[in-house]
Amino acid sequence: MWKNVKLGIAPIGWTNDDMPKLGGNLTYEQMLSEAALAGFSGTEIGGKFPTDAAVLKKALSLRKLQIASQWFSAFLCSKSYEENEAAFLKQLDFLDDLGAKRVNVCELTHCLFAEKTSMFGSAKPKANAEEWDRLIDGLNRLGHIATERGFKLCYHHHMATVVQTLAETRRLMEETTPGDVWLCYDTGHFTFAGEDAVAAAKEFAPRIGHVHLKDIRAAKMKEASEEGFWFRKAVLEGCFTVPGDGCVDFPSIFSVLQEAGYEGWMIVEAEQDPAKANPFEYALKARHYIQQYAGI
């Protein structure tokens, strides 16, 4: 049986912060209403959400939703630690006001989100030895701050960034401090990187502090790898989808997480063009699938 697990869905199926034209006509209120109607308990902060915590809390309360977490863009490899810390503290204050206890940190130095460059193989971004040292030291320091304030800093391995592969994620986990730095385990990003998401769940289970449930369409993934898609093209071409609509072995992943005693949020996160994949329809698909295979 699951203990203390909540299920949410991210705004990215409705509106895309990286590509604002996707879902540009959709409001955050619609996103929240449809998430609640589909049976989810919470969400993550989206770019269209109010920055006034009181305004956002009212909108959430009306729909009986909670905020699970928020993305934090780190530049520990390329900017001063102090600059990163100041932005981090400001974000923790906002999340604290909302009652959230997770923050998803991703290092964006060298990231290729906006570049028309392959994110596969030797083309993917890499951090040099000095940058790795800065990243590890910075994460440990930010993670300690988060822990003292009752948060879990969860590092988000991500396509088109310097921590994309299983080996890179393993190094980051091995070199950071357990208890201060956790993993935001993403089923889709491990799969898209050519890794075994089930094996990754088993390996990192003790350090998983947050979960993103993303599925991958196998044929599109093969095409993306062979043709060297850039990240935004992967989104536009429909590589990503909700659980149950792709090739990820979610039943095995749910089993691993349950046996490991995972506690916290599991968030459906699928970057799609809402004009092609109706957000409410896909939210319902995901909710029904997770109920069937995870019993949540």
C-alpha cells in the first residue's frame, strides 16, 4: 500500500513556459479547473500562475488543489553562488507561503532548450571538471538551506542539460549530500536519454524526493534520436505524452516506488501541444491509467 502519496498534474500540458505560444490562449484558471475535474489533488507552479501567493491560494482553495513544487533554474556552473542563493531563497519564501515542500532544481548552464542543436550523444551539453565542482558545492549548500527550512531540494535530471544521462545523474547523487540533495526522478527524461527508467528507479529509490510521470512515444523517440531533434522540436513532434500512452513501463516503476516506501508527490508532466492533444482529455487518460495500475 502507498503511504502519504499524492497525485498531481503539471500545467505544461496546457501552457508551455518554454514556448509560450503553445496554449497561449489558455488561462491558469482553466488549467486548475480541469486538473481538479480530472481528479488530481495538486499541481506545480506554471508561468501564468499569479506571483501573489494570496491570489494563487484562493484560486487553489476554490478547487481543493495544492501546490506540490516549483522548477528552479540554477546557474551554479556559470554564475556566483551568492546570485543563485538569493534567487533560491526568494523562491523558497514563495513556496513556503503556499505550503509546498519540494523545489525542483535544474542546472541550465549550457542547456540547449532554445537551440536548434541535437541533444543526443556527443552533441549533448557537458560540464567540465571545474563546473562539476561548482555544481556539487552549490547544490550541497542550497540543499542544506532547503533542509533547514523543511524543504527537499530535488535535482531534476533533464534532456538537453549537463545532467541528462544515468551516469551523470549517478555522479551527481554520489557527490552530493544525502538528506540535503534529493532526486526529482523523471520517467520520461531517463527513457528519452536512452536509459532504463525501471533500473534507475531501483538504483536511486532511497534518494527520490519527487516524481515526474512522463511517457514517451517509442516511434517518435527513435526518430528524434536518429535525426538529432532539438528539445523544442521533440515537444512539437509529440515525443512526450501522459502515462499509458507510450512505451514507459509504469507498472514496474510503480511497484519499485511502492516497495521502496516512496512518500510525496507524483506529478503527471507531459509537454504537448494543446492544439493537438486536448489537455483535459489527456489529463483524464492519465488519471484513469494511474488509478488502474498504481491504485492511486
